[in-house]
Amino acid sequence: MDTPYGSAPLPVWERPEPQPRAAPVPLSRAKIAAAAIRLADEHGLDGLSVRKIAKELGVGPMRLYDYVLNRSELLDLMVDAVYARIAEGDEQASWRDTVLAIVHRTREAALAHEWFADLLGARPHLGPHAMAVGEATAAALSQAPAVRSIDDLQRALGGLSAFVVGALRREITERRTARSTGTDVTAWQAALGPYLRRMLDTGRYPTVARLVVEGAHLDAEETFHHNVTTVLDGITGHRAQP
């Protein structure tokens, strides 16, 4: 494909699948992506390699290069396979319900495939399923009361994306830390409790003290829903009825 910057290969989604060959193990991009997702779910992106994927599939590593040119294309296929699941869902009655349903399905996908959160907010995701999710989200937000121009829509999409990416990365980082250290919230509080109490007793942090003493340990899913609803109301000018 000729571009203003020189010759470049067609994107992986526009290249036809290689012709099937007489081989004991048939391959396809979907099959390669599924194997890569299984490995990434178990070992993370750092544990992902063409050689390991080939071993998982029972083929030689060079066969994979008939289907993907490099690691970036492999990640693109994996990401779009996850977006395919996010794109599935019942039709919602309103623009707001549509956005919330997509956001919650995105969280569910990220919790099921933690590596997915590492790739959110990086380079654009342009696979067909990612585009479908993007179209559904943008179309729904364009119907919000205060979204009257393309600039409003861009800002709304940017604000929503910034929250979702940040919230998911934080939640998954906390999960990973608890898993890798074997320390849960209760154990962490017990270990640092005496130090924190001494600091709060100085009287220099009264608001933090209130949060520590009076604040409850909030449910992650409920907190995510409350916060994304608040953000959505703010960026679209919508106010939910009590």
C-alpha cells in the first residue's frame, strides 16, 4: 500500500488469510489470536512470544509469520478479539444506558484479560470490532443533551476514555500487587496501621483522618459504576434523577 510516507503493508485486517496448506495443524488468524490470549492470560504480555504461541498450537514458529508480520500485529489481533466480546450485548433503550453497558463490558473484559488494560490508551485500536465499539460509543454520546457539536463529542469521548483507562489500570494494578505480594487489604492495614495512626494523631491531616476512620471499604464494581456515572453526567451535561 502506497502512503504519503512511503510503501507500507496493508493492515492485518485487510490482508486475506493465507491459502490453506496441506499440514497436520490448520491455522487461521483467529486461532493464533485465541492461543496468544490464553498465554497472555496466564503469563502476561511479557511471557508472550511467537515461539511460545507456535508451541501452544503445535506448529513451527515460521508458520505464524504467514499470518502476522510482527508482534504489533499479533497484539492488534488479540485486542480486537477482546473487543468482539465487548461489542456483543443487548440493545439499550437510551444513549446513556448504551454507554454504561459498553463501559461495564469493557471492565469485565479487562478483569478477565488483565493484559488488555495494559494496551488501553496506547496506540489507537482500529480493528473491525474495536471500530464497532467506538462507533457505538460515539453514536450514543452524540445524543447526549449537552453534546451539540463535533468538538463537544470529542471532549466527551476523551473524558470518558481517560476515566475508564485510569480506573481499570488502577483496579488491575491493585489486583496484581495483592497477588504478587500475597498481601490483602486487611494485612496491609495491619502492617501500616501503627505508622498511619501516629501520622494522623499529629492533627495535620484531618480530612485524611476522616477518610480512614469513617470511610468504608467500598465494593469495586459499585464504586466503578458510581464514578463512571458521575463522570458521564458531568461530561454530557446530563443529571440523573434521584
